[in-house]
Amino acid sequence: MITADSLKQEYMDWMNKQIKIHDNEDFIEIQTPFVDMHHDYISLIFTKLNNSFKLSDDGYIIDELDQMGVSLNQKGKRYDFFEMTLKTFGINFSKSTGELYVEFKSLREFPERQHRLIQCILKVIDMLLTTREKTISFFTEDIENFFIENNVLYNEGPSYMGKSSVSQVFDFALPKSKKSYPKLIKAVNKPSAQSYKDPLFSFIDIQDFKSDHEFLVLANDTETKISDKFIEPFNNYNIKVLRWTDRKNWVDNLKVI
């Protein structure tokens, strides 16, 4: 007969088999049975402080965010999500070390604190597992904030029916000024050798109908070096590629004067 106690025992037996704890000189590493976005087991670091204990992810989550080009240095949707997640699970964040951590006075608090930290890590990992479209939205959010700060007039998300009879969506449209044509902008978060295809097709598909427009690509080179194979196809169609890290030098050219 299956009882609540037998189910509880089955779960505890599984946990005891899955969790692995390794002693080190200054800390204890706890390998949990929960996996990250790479399907690696999530490990936590347990340390003894002067009058308390500390459980930490050793900066793993923030490091993964940085490697994916997701910055938490500026206020915005991603930072709000991150901050809200920390508050929900009562987890601390160290800006100096990048650690997610929790401190407690008694070892009796350890199981509950570990459970909360793991839940927080899994929730933040959801940010890392965003689709390409959501990753792009983070970059377009940065562009939008930059335009607002620098008084660049824009419309967000315009779409036009192309020659292919498919609606082509652009990230931004900038109005005409006395000195320049109206502009259509595509944002590319990871300008690799292959990522030129979709934005280039969008421009080609509407060029007959928008011949009075200038076409621009804003390429995020914060973490990824822009490949020459990415730039060359756009150059062949007289489409400018603007580097995000060089934005202070080209922003004045986008203003309506």
C-alpha cells in the first residue's frame, strides 16, 4: 500500500543518492540533482563565516548572463525581473563578486535556505533560456533607452508588406529631416557570419516600395566581434552597419534637426 510516508521516503532516498557533497579546505561544494541550461548539475558553495554560514552560487549565474550578452548594469525589464526574483526568494546579490547567496545563523536553516537558493537560480535560468526574439528584445530595449536619452525621434516596430507578399517587421523607423532621408532600422544582437540573412532579406523585400528610405543595421558588438562576412552583404546593398559600441559617434546623425 502506498502511503504519504512511503512517498516521502522514496523522495528522500532519491535525494540522498543524487546529491553529492565534497569537502575542500575552505569550503564545501554541494552538487545538487538540479540541472542548468547546459544540463550540468547546479553546484553550491557552503562556507563558514565568523558568526554565520553562507551558501552561494559562486557567481555562476551572473557569469552566464554576461557570456550571453545580457547585461544587468542598467535599469530595465531584465533588471526588474532579476531584482523581483531575488526578493521573491529572499536571496542576496553581491555586485562585487557577482554571487547569488544567502546567509543564516543556524545549520537547522540550511535545508530551507538551500531550497530557496536553488529555486531562485532555476528562475533566473529562465532568463538565460529565452528565445532569440526575446534576446533581441533586450537589445532593442537598450537601443530605445539610448534614443530617448539622446532625443532621437523614432517609431517602434513598423511593418510593411514586401514584394514577397510577406509582412516585414523592423525594429525602428526614424522620420525624415531637412538633411537626411527617413530610416528603417534592424537590430542584430549577435552579428555572426550567418545572422545577416534575415535582416538583409527584409530590406531587399521592401526596397522597391521604400526607395526613399535609408536602411540601417544596429549590430551589438558588446560581446561579439562583428564578422566581416556579416558586414559585406549589407555593404553590397549600400546598407550601413552601425556598431553599438560606437553609438556616441553616430547618434547625432540620427537626430531630426
